[in-house]
Amino acid sequence: MLLEQIPTPALIVDLGVMEQNQKLINSVVERSNAKLRPHYKTNKCVTIAKMQIEAGAKGITCAKLGEARDLVESGVEDVLIANQITDLAKLAEVASLANCCKLTIAVDSLKNIADLQTAAAAQNATVHCLIEYEVGMGRCGVDNPEDFYTLADEINNCPNLIFEGIQAYAGQLSHEPSKQVRIDKGAEVERKLAALKEYLAGLGITVNEVSGCSTADIFDHTEDTVYTEYQAGSYIFMDTAYEDLKDLGFKNSLFIATSVISNAGGKTITDAGRKSISMDQGMPQFVGYEQCEVSLSEEHATATLPGEQKPVGSTMLLIPGHCCTCINLYDYVYFIRKGKVVNKVPVSSRGKAQ
């Protein structure tokens, strides 16, 4: 089956480009002491997650319990939920999953730790914990070494919990177009984390893991980085939101295949609209016509292309504005190699928001 024969709109991945992106990030990871723990929220597909592990990733990062469940049930043996789970029923399931694999979870409060210990003890499970540290995201996490120590000490006093280290995702740098700003701000984060580790060591607390970083700033950390795990996710696909970060070297591998359905008014109008492609971080672009503005309605993407408009029936490719939210719109993704379909796999965790 050829690309042009896929019913549209459809989510497709160019395997050759995706594999090159994987090789590029591996080359960055290999020059440091850190390991790759890619973020599952980008692809939400256990097939791709297992491909990443086969390519060298130590494990997978996810954001939701439902995602973790899918990963564990597919045989992934090292899973990090880089988020706080506080619902008691969900914590019971966290404990259950922890009996099936090495499961790590982010925490940032004493109550969360106490509830997690109760849930783990009830099932004789061991749950590994990262304490989230505020490094500029303005979301969850403690913001000073003293509070961090209080939480770490409490975890070490819980028989069913293991203190692993620091969750420090500097997502505020993910779309910073200036490489120098990323370097400078990244260095600030490194100094803050190094100071925290030193403070904790003075109090007898050992940090095994510092997990974070992102696709945008992974290149900006030196060989002796304080990070031990890189949570980069978008590198595998990319999108138009990364358009200004030309220095990264990653290429677009994720596209929406869409069919031209009209040339009304001298425009090229296709069958992929807001319900088929994400735009929360930027507008999509037609491949080969990246400078042409695209307008979206619910079911249509419209552009005025230079020269003759694409004829009705033509297949065009759209680069999504945000890869992570775009993949969540589809049940399946087609794997393409050299213009031919080689597989169709489910987006296993589509809609797993709980």
C-alpha cells in the first residue's frame, strides 16, 4: 500500500526520519553519564516506546497512571510517572503496578508520601520516589532545599518507599529559540541542582537519579551534567512549534496525510481540520509550502499556494503544530518507509488522561 492510498486524514510516521532522530539523540546521550528515559506523552504508542527501549532507552517516562498501566501491561519493566498521583484509588493501582515492574513516581508533599506508603504497604509493594523540585516551570514541586530534605527524610522512613532522587524537568526551555539563552538558563538549573545535591549529602541523603531535561536543551548540557536521566520526548517526531530551533538537528517525522477536496476560489482545500490536527502550540504547515499560511476550520485546512493549486484528489502532508496533542487525536498511526506503508499500529494510550 502506498502513502497516497491511505484513507485521509491519517496520522503517519516516516520511519527513516524517526530512526535518524533516535540516532542523533543517542549520540548526545552517549557523550554523558546520563541515560535516555523518553517521554511517552509524545507518542502514546507502546510499539514506539518499545522501539525506543530497543534503541537504548533505560525506561520510559509517562504523565498519567493510565499510560503507565499500558506500558507495564505491554512488558515495559522500568516506568516513571513524572507527575503527582494523589487519589487513593489510583494510589492502590500504583502499588499494584509496582509489583509488576520498577515503578517510580513523583511526589511533592508529606500527605502524598503518607498515602503512597499506606497503599504500598497494603499490597507489600515497593515504590520508588522522585521528589519534584521547582526549576522554573512554575507548576508542582518544592522550591527550597529544606522542604526537599523533609520529604526525602520522610520517604527514607517509609518501609515500602525508596527515595531515588530529583524530578527536575525544565520545560520552560523547551521552545526557547536562542541557543545562548538555553545554555545560560540550563547552566543555572544545573547549579541549582548541584547545590541541592550537596546540601542533601551533608545531611546524609544520597541522590541516585536526577531526571529531567527536554528535547530543546539536551544538547546544552556538558559531559559531566548533574542529570542522570533525560526525559526528552518530542525529538522523535518534532512539530512546527520547534520551527525556530534550527540548531537542534531533529527532523519532522510525524505528519497528517490529507486529501485535496476542492480548489474553490483558487485555494487548496484539504480534509484535515481542527478535529484532525493540533494547533495549541502553533499552526500546522504543508510540507513543501512551509511559508504559506494555513487556516483551519473544523474539517478543512485551506491555503493559497504559489503557482497552480494542488489538484483535487492529491495527497498532501501537514506538519502538526504540536506533536504530543496531535497524536492523541488518532486511533492508529501508519508507519511509512520510502513512500510505502509497512505497518499500522494502535495509538495505545490515546485519551488516557486519568
